[in-house]
Amino acid sequence: MEITVKNLINRKGNYYFRCRLPNYAGEIKVSLKTRDLKKAVNSCRLATERLNAILSGAWQMIPLQEIRRMIAESLIRVNLEDREALLASYGVLCPGTRKDGANTMLQLSNFIETALLNNDLSAMNATVSAEELLRNAPHDTLDIQRTAREYLRAQLYLARTRREELEGKRFSTVYNETDFNEVLNGNYRTAAEIIEAEKVLTLGDLAKRYLAEKSEAWGASMRESVKSVLDTFIEYFSGDTDIKAIKHQNLLDYRDNVLLKLPVRRSNHQRLKNLPLADLLKEYKGETLSKKTVNLMSAKIGSFFIWCFDHEYIDRNPANKLQLKLGHKANMERSPYSTDDLKLLFTNLREDTLNNWKIHKLWIPLIALYSGARQNEICQLQLENIFNAGGIPCFEITETGDEHASLKNKGSKRVVPIHPVLLQLGFLNYVLDRRKSKRTKQPGANRLWFTLEYKEKYGYAHDFQKFFGRFNRKNVTADEKKVFHSFRHNFTNNLKQQGVQESMVAELVGHTVNSMTFSRYGKDFNPAILLENIKKLDHGFDMFEILGKTPLDDKKIAELVEQLPKR
């Protein structure tokens, strides 16, 4: 039987649908999966109708390449030629004009990119322009929409290239399709990315944000100290300075030509405090800041830039390696008291020797000498911070239990056994008397030294610090390296000389252990082990003889320990 149905062929008894397309598309050949002629004819006619419907619709659409050619001729090339003619007749462009023009093109690029992203074809009259462009060509709605998108892409190309011309990054005005595709591909930063990257973040604004964010975690003294350092920094560089414009060399110059020339205790001298920084640096010829103080100020500036880097306000930290070499060991910055110093010190702290004697004036230095605790740690002790740990009386150094209490760092929180000398001198008698006499509604009733008042800037140590500073210089030594912190040096150095391991000493004084093994996996030493090591302290004199005290016996001490709260 002869087959007369169009597009139907037979190969070895199987029927196929076969249709030749224009040369660029080839042909379609699909098995109809039947040997039955009647079924094959029906399937072939149905396939032919559907294919014709698809092809007739497709061939009515204007090819995308033709749309792009039309836009290139009517918009891009014309625009480039007009732009070149205008520029040639304009004359010299000043930097301000170029900058304003480049910024306008950047904002225009951002507008077009947003329109393309949201498929907003009304932007820049894209749809109206597309209708005008296709006015003399057969088209449908889809042709208009496709042409409108290509129109927006062409406008984006023109805006981006114009910005590059104004910035001196492009000098060719010749259009070609390769350049068009390169400018619109994904390797180009979007206008939004460029705007964000070029946004000026001022030094003054970021300093305000930094202080606001950090203030809650800082005490008043730290807040005031950091603010003072940043205020001077801003006065020199100007608050309107772009943070990204400050480079490492600028900071080195600031350190060497400003910080190292600032007066000692400038804030205490009204005239120097109010004098503009530039005038101060020219006029002042007196004592200037030490290298150590400059390093502390540089560290505060460095912390600010680290914060800026962490928040991605800057791409790199310019404040690295600002520290000056001090030329001496860290342990020489404060000197320990000599044995003679200690004898003289505690002789003058006796109740029968010191005018206006108060119990905390004696016990705070004693605790410092036999525990290595910091001044503020001792001054803020609460009654609950002295407890019985399995028969061993201990200090708990902590910031909990008092909203005003604070610690220097995380490693400062610790438990320290009370040295036997303090027990024999009757320290627990005072503690237990305070526990019995405290009135819960009285301010400071829960604190060990209830007469020490809290000052926002200095904590609980303010009054004692003033007393001890004057007492130390008048009655003990004129050596400025010997201060209250010297007790801590006496404690650590003494244990070091007794062969106590570094990690043990670090835990007793609240230093972070640098060893990864100890810091990550090591548990705190138990009080019994700490006590055995703290007993090795030997300051080289008889404290009982110096203070005129008779030591309590072990039985009495045990009775007192039993009365402490147990943990």
C-alpha cells in the first residue's frame, strides 16, 4: 500500500513521524511505536498539526539577535557618538565635575540593575521605547517585553562605560558585541556593591559606635580611659576622616610625633587639657609620656581597629606592630618590696603605730602578701567569698554576688586557700564577727570591708588606694616602682624561687595558662594541692613579731573554720 500521508514513513514495518525543518534546525524523526497503518496515520496527522502550531508561533517572534542589532544601531552607537561629540566641545573637565558625573552614572546603574532584577520594564520608559523601536515591524507582546529588557541592558552598558570614562578607566568609544557582553557579565561589580564599598565611614562615627557597643562590658575607669585615648586620636586625624584612609604609616607617625610628645597627666592641668593639640605639641617642653604609657594607648587604638576589622568596616588592620620596645623585662616594671621594706611597712601598719588606724588598712596588705590577689579583688570581697572547702578555708575571687564587682579577665576568677599565717593572726575572727554583726538591710552589710564605698571609676578600692599611696611614700619607700602591686610580685617571685610550677602560680594569682594542654584539658587544682604550695611562701621574717601578735593554735583555727559556710 502506497503511503500518501505527509510526514509518515515506514522502515522495516515500523511507522515514523518525520518532518524536515529549515536548514539551521535540521529535522525531527520520532517513532510512532506501531505497525498498524491506521493508528500511524492518526498519530502522524496529530503530530503534524501540533508541530505546525509551535513553529508558526516561533517564527512570528523577532530573533533576539535582531533585537540587539536594532538597539545597537538606534541607541548604543548613536549615544556613543553624541557623547564623544559633546565631550570634544566641552573643554577641560575639573575633578569635581568628573566626580559628580561618575557618581550620577553609578546611581543610574544602580537604578537600572534594580529594574532588571525586578523585571520592571516601565523603568526608563523601556516599554515605550521598545514599542517605538518595533513600530514598523510585525511583533507581539512578547517581542515588546524582550525588546524592553534589551533596552534596559543597553542603558546599563552605557551608564557603566560612561562612569569608567569619567574615572579615567576607559578611553575607547567604539562599540562591539564582545565589549558589550564583558561589561554586562557577572565579573563586573554591581552598582550596589560599589556604593557600599565607597561609602565613607568616618573615624568619629565609628568611634562612637565602638564606645557605645563596648561600654556595658567596661567599668567606668576603662570607659573614660579609652574615650580619652580616642578623643586625642580623633582630634589629630579629624572625626570626618574616612577610616579606610588611615594607613599603618599614619599610625606610626601619630605614635612618634604625637603620643611620645604628650605631657604626663595632661588631664590634671586645666590649661594643657584645653589647649588645642596642634598648639600643645608646639609649645609644651616638659615631661612627656613614657614608652610604657604610649604602648598602652597604642593598644587601645589597636583594639578599636580590630573591632573595625571584625565588623568589616576596614579590609585590613593598620594598627599592627605599634608597640615600642621598652628595653627591659616586664617583671622590672614593678619591683617587689625588699624584706626590710616589708618589715617597715607592717611595723607602721600596727594599730598602736598608725594614726587613724582601721582594720582594713592592715588586713588588705596582709592578704595581698599571702595570696597574691589584686588590690580591687581584695577590696570587693564579700562575706560569702570566705568559705570552708573540705576543712580548708578559702577566698573566692569572683565578680558574682555584687553588681559593682568586677574582674580583670576571665582567668581572674579563682579559689585561693587562706595562708596559715593569716589564720594564725586571727583573720577568721574578724570574718565571723562580721557575719554575726551584719544587718542585711544596711548598705554594704554583705561585704567584708563595709566601710569601703564604691566609686564608679575606681570600684571599691578608691579610698584604700589613696590611703596606701600616701602611706607607702611617707613611711616605706620613695621608689616609684614599689607600689601595692609589689605585694603580687613578692608572692609570685617567692613561689617561683621555692620551685612551685608555673601553672600552679598562674592559678593562684589569676593568670591565664598559655599552654594549650593546661588551658584546654587541665582542671583547676584542688584546694589541698594549692594549700601545700602556698605554704612554701617564706618572706624571710617573723610577721607575728613585727605585729606583736601571738599566733592562734591549730585547735582554735579548726573551730573557726568549722563555722564558715561549707561548699
